Amino acid sequence: MEIFALTLAGIFMAGAPLVLATLGETLTEKAGIINLSLDGSILLSAMTAFAISTTFDNPWLGVLGGMGVGALIAGVLGIIGIYLGQSQLAVGFILTLLCRDLAYFLGHSFSRQPGPDLGMWTIPGIGDITFIGPLFGSQSPVVYLSLFAIFLCWWWMYRTEGGIRLRAVGESPRAAFGRGIRVRLVRLCYCLAGGALVGMAGAAYSLAVKPGWGRPQGCEGAGWIVLAIVIFGGWHPVRAALGAFFFAAIQISGIYLQDVFPSIPAPVFQVAPFPIMILTLLAMNTGRMGWVQDFVRRYPFLKNASKGWSVEAPAALGEDFNPKKGL
Amino acid sequence: MIVLKDIHKHYGRVRANDGISLTLEPGHIYALVGENGAGKSTLMRVLAGHTRPTSGQIGINDKTISHLTPKLARKYGVGMLYQDPLDFPAMPIWENFQLGAPKRTKREVIDILGELSYRLDACFLPDETVSSLTVGERQLLELLRLLDLGATTLILDEPTTGITPEQKQDLFNLLMKLAREENHTIILVTHKLSEALEMADSILIMRQGALVSTLTPPYDENELVSLMFGEAAKGVVSELPEIPSPAPPPRLRMNDALFAGPKYSMGSLNFTARPGECIGLAGLDGSGQELFLRGLCGLDRMPGGTLELNGKTFRSNDFNVLRRAGVHFVPADRLGMALFPALSLMEHITLTFPDHNDDLGEFYKSQCVERFNLRADPDTQADELSGGNQQRLLLSLIPDNASLLLMEYPTRGLDAGSSRQVWNHLKDRCAKGASLIFFSPDLDDVLEHSHRIIVFYDRAIAAVVDRKDATMDVIGALMAGKTLAEIKEGQQ
């Protein structure tokens, strides 16, 4: 029980930055914007967060700095993509490469330096409870932050006016414009908010999950997998967060399995999560395949079981909207 | 009172609105009539604040402004209902209703929606998504929303496309009530004269971007027609071709076919079409007619049953196999599904008729210009063509030996002259032995141009009606879910 709880705690820790970035990208994509710059963005904000917290000896200042950088990069993408009408995909991709190189270049002097990290938060009174104690009694702040962010995103998207507006601009910008919503401004706002969350994910890497800066930092590639998890999560914050934890779980189980099967080369376990993710994605979306639909038709009781399996992307994802052209 | 003064709206060289002035008074029902492309919708979008005019002035309640925004329009009580409802299909009904309104809780929204729909004899389940509604219900929801926002000037753009005649009557009664009892201004945008004659206190006629005339009752129908269509009114629509007797062997036979689309499936389809026959499909949006056409041409799957074409049996419906067998599909979304928007006319011809690569210029001239009257430069890109020319190009790409033509809404977006040309061409093909199966949301078209009509209801064939029995009332009732037996009973 103790070991299981500790493993779970490890999954929460490893999954925290993935969850934060996934939520950020979910917000952005729900508004209809694709931010492809995640991977570079996470790296640059991780570097910035570590540099600021070392310089000022305050890790929370570092987190803020990381969020600022994330929002700034998303803002560049937002302004070029939304207001200047350029391809979000192309700009995002170039930003990824730019930010990655920028992070290694600017962060050179902080490489392999000791620095502060976010440490642990201890919640008094629950440390002795079985299972809950090892899991939540003393954890990194980013774990609490990520769990809170899941709730906050869900609540905002599905329980507030702002959330309705967010989904509206991603669903049909024309209709949203017709209802008096300032489509481009709303989109830019969620682009920035999503970017800030992605920046927080970067800070979570360099200040908590894999403390320190170096080349490689260890969070390389996380941005790409987050883009996949967003699709996996069907653009729903809770489902996407579960996807992020699921990925963290298979990554961690790789470490355990390595001890159990020492004859299998280590890289197999490092690479395995990626194909597993693809297979899971396929399994989640089988509902769309013709032969599955025929099968369900033959056995109607499967219909209820298959409900909610296949998901639709926001209808206007990646679509440009210019109110001056009118409807 | 709303006064539009000298409104111009230009798209590049196209003058969609060319100096339009008109006055709208409260409590009146106006009908804005004109052909497709006359500029009616553009003018109304200007009035609803969805499009900014190139120049001109709008006077509302003694204030004069250069243009409206959606927000301002709402403030002045102007609301517009689009032909394709401008809503959010993936989102719940109550959210669609609330969006754009002042802040309210979900409970309040549901109460207001319930009360409004009770008053208008409608019923909405607030947590269902809008995609589960029919087009008619979506329009009604939009109408409720506009009324809730306090709209006193209601613009309805072709509101009767895709709803049953019965629903149309309900809508018109409601509009009449709003105008007479609550002093609302109603503007009905339509290309159907019968609707204008039935409803309007005055009829505004637009042609080629200009307001040519304003008529008040009593109306002279002939005058209206000539004002609306000009010279084009004088064309002749050819008669439906005779089906040879004794009847030749069937062109198409469906044996217990099962079609499966992404959203639903339709089984036990048995139907036979003869050569030379024009078959119209009628049904509300999503009733099955779309799947019927897409399944027949192989765009949606056929997991069960067989198709027989000219005596040859097909167990599966592969698109390319069927195409080689002479089945050709023309979708309603011409640019999106059938043409290459960025390729020129000539390139389309080159791609489709590789055999003619030696004498392309000659072939183009005989095929497009002479046969189809396609008057455009061969280097024009497909997306720069008018709707009529796009349809002409598409039809000219279908080889002469096509034996089964499947068409979705053949006259979508076409003006009267082009529509007539398209119908004459299709009938000509049928007279030469092809079979035509087409769908149109315009019931008049279906009634006029079919030997037989298949009516769809609730994702199944409700009835197959012969030309001699087909009236607007019968087809409308079948579309709304009545059975033939019930209709006969009602008539007695």
C-alpha cells in the first residue's frame, strides 16, 4: 500500500508539468488557435524560471518569470496569427526552434549551477493517514497547483459566462461576432492565458520536477507529447489531465519494469510510452471507424458503452477570422 | 423608424449594393425580393451590423451613423436570422440562447427560454446540443433569442428554405402577430414571389445591386415578375421528358441496401429507377436524403445489400468503380467538394478529359462555351466564378455517357436564368436516356421537375409519390411525419 501510494505520488509529480501545459494548450485550442511552439516555449520558460530564481534567490519569482515568458511567446504567435492573419502552424513551428536555441544560448551561464527549488509543501494533519498521507501529505507545490488548475479550467470552461464565450469563438467565430463578441480579442486573451500555463509548466520542470538547468534539461520533447495529449483528451480539461497523468504513469512504470527485466535495453523503456500513446489514441477513437460502427449497429447494447468515446475538435480550430471582411 | 441612405457596398469590382435608399416603418411587414445575387443579403447584413458598407448612412431613431456593429444593432433592436442559422451546433441549447445576452444564471436562462417557447408553442430541451435540432427548430430558437434580446426589427433571410409548409404557416402567423400586435418591423428576404404576395405590406424589389421598385397592394404579379427578372423572365423551361413505354429494363435497382454515414445509417432500401426518369428527393435537413445520395455514389459506406446498375450487380459501393459504371455525383458544396478552387477552367478540362489534350482549345470551345454557354476566360480560377458558372463548369465535366446523375440542390445560389438552363440541360440528358436523382430543399423545384418523388422522414423512406399525386400539401405532410394513409383519411 505504502509503495503503491508512493508510486502514485511520483506519477502526480511527473505528470504535474504535463498537466499544466496540457491545460494551457487546451484553453488555446478551445478558442480556435493552435499554439505549436510548446516545446520551445517550455524549454525557454524553464531556463528563465531557473535563471530568475537563482539571481534573486526566490523560486516563486522564477515561476512568475516563466509564466511571463510563456505568455510572451504565445502573444507573439497570437498577434502574428490572429491580427496579421499568418499561418499559426508555420509561426508556431518556427517559434519552437527559435525558443529552443535561445534557451540553450541564453542559459549557458546557468548550466549545471546549483539553485533554489520550490521544495515541498506539507499539509499538517494528514501525514499519518494511510494512503492519503504519503500521497498528499507532503508534495511539491506544483502538484497542488496542477490539481487546482484542472478544477479551475473545468469550472471556467463549463460553468462561467467567459467559458461559454471561449468555446463559442472556437466553435464558430462568425456566429460569435454576430452576437457582439470581440472574437480576435477573446482569442488573444486565451492564447496568452494558455501560454502562461505552458510557461508555468516550464518552471515546474526546472524548479521542481527536474531541478536545475543544463543541456539537455530533461524536459525536451514534453511539448510535443502535450500536443498529442490535448487531442487524446478531446479538448476537455479533465480528460486531458487524465491523459497527461496516464502518460506520466507509463513513463514511470518504465523505470520499474527496467528493474524487473534487466535484459531488455534501457532505451526501449524510454521510447515505449510514445507508441503506447499512439495506440491508446487509436483505441479511444475507434468509434469513428466504419467496421466498428457496423459492429455497434449489430449489437445495440454497445451503443451506450461507446458514448463519449469519439470526440470532435473545436469546429473552427486553426481558422482565421477577420471581422472587417464581414460575415 | 429606420432610414437607409445611399448605401454602397463593393467587393472588389463587384457592386453588391449600389446606392440604396429606403425607409422602414414600425408595424409593417416588408418583403425584400430579388434573384440570387441581387444584393438582398448584403443589404440586410449592413442593416444588422454584420457588414460595414463602403459608403452611406443609416438613420435609426433620429440618429444618423455611418455603420452599425452587431452590438449597436442589438442596442437599436435590430436582429437578423440567417438562412443557415448562425449558431453553435456543438454547444447546448441554453448556452446558444444565452450567448450575447446580459449576464444571467443557467436557471434564469432556462426559465426565460421555457416561458418564451411556451408562448410560441415550441419546446426545447435546454441541455441538448443544437446539432440535434432541425433547421426549422434552429431558426425558431434564433427567433426566440432575438425577441428575448428585445429586437423590434426582425430580418429573416430566406426563412422558409428547409422547413415544411406547415411550419412555414406557423412562422408566418407568428410574424403577422408580432407586426400587428407588438408593432415590430419585419423584413422578409426571399426569392419566392408567393411568400411576398402572401405576407407583405409592401414589396421591395432588388436587381443587380439596386432597389428597382417599391410596390404596395394591390400587387400585379406580372409587373413583379418583370421587375424582378427583367429580360430573363421570358425564358422557357422544357417539359419533363416522356418515359418510353414499354418501360426499358431498370437503370438502378437497390436490393435491401444499407447505407451507413458518420452519424446514422439507413437500412432496407429498395428502389428502382428507370432510364429517362427524374426522381426528386424531399425531406427536412438530416432526414436521410443526403445519405441516400452519398451512399448511391459511394461516398458513404454500404455494409449490406446490393446495387444493380444497368443489370450489373455491385456488392460494395466503391466510388471509383461506380463512377466508371456511369454514376456521377454533383454536391451542393461545389467549391468545397467538386471543383479545385485555385485551378483554372482550362485546367479542370485538362484533368477531366485527358483524351482531348491535343485539341484542348477546340474542345473547350465546343464543350464549355457552345454547349453550356459558360462565358468566362479559360484562365479564370474556379473560385472566382459565379455560382451559375461553377454549376455550368461542373455539368460540362460530366461525360455524356453518364447514366445515373446524382445531384444535391442543383440550383443552389443560381439566378433564374441559370436555374432554367441547368434544369433544361438535366432534362435533356434524361431525354437521351440518363436517370436523374436530385435533392432540393426548394419544394417547388422538386414538384416541378420530378416524375416521382421519394419523401424522407426520420432517416427512412416515408413514401414514394407519383407525379400525378404529388401536391405541396401531400409532400409537406409526409415530410412532417404523416403517413400516406393518414393523409388520405384527412382528405376524405
